[in-house]
Amino acid sequence: MGADVGLGEEGELADVLDAAHVLGTPERRARLRICASETCSARFYDRSPAGVRRWCSMRTCGNAAKARRHRRRQAVTTQNKNDRSTG
Ligand SMILES: [Zn+2]
């Protein structure tokens, strides 16, 4: 758990994943996710070291979701400035 895998080591990482595929470990199944996008239900394998990936593609679904969130966050940010009691 928590192996430090450098980004940019795609080749080696792929080898590890291949081994996991053959073994069919529970970990592998846990990393199988469904895209968090509201308009997409694609399944993908979370290959991020921290396991925090949420979208099948960062370029399509990820960007769309972030743009939506950003717009919403701008409205919330002004509120947070006044609320500094948390933390
Ligand atoms: Zn998607």
C-alpha cells in the first residue's frame, strides 16, 4: 500500500498492473472505478498512485467537471473569506 510510484514511469507501472491483472487481486478491483461525470458512466482503472482519480479522462470529463466546480466555487469563496473560524 502507498507505493511511491513516480509519475512518468508509465512503462514500469504498466508492468505492475499487468501482474495485478493476472493475479486478480482485490486491490485491483477496488481501483476499478466508474467515471464521476454526470454525463458519462465509463469505467476506468485508477492508475494514480494516491488512487484519487475520478474521471475516465482528465481531458474530457475531468475538465468539464472542474469547470463546473470552479464556477460554483467562485460564489462560495466570498463566503469562506468571512468564515475563518474553521481550522
Ligand atoms: Zn467519463
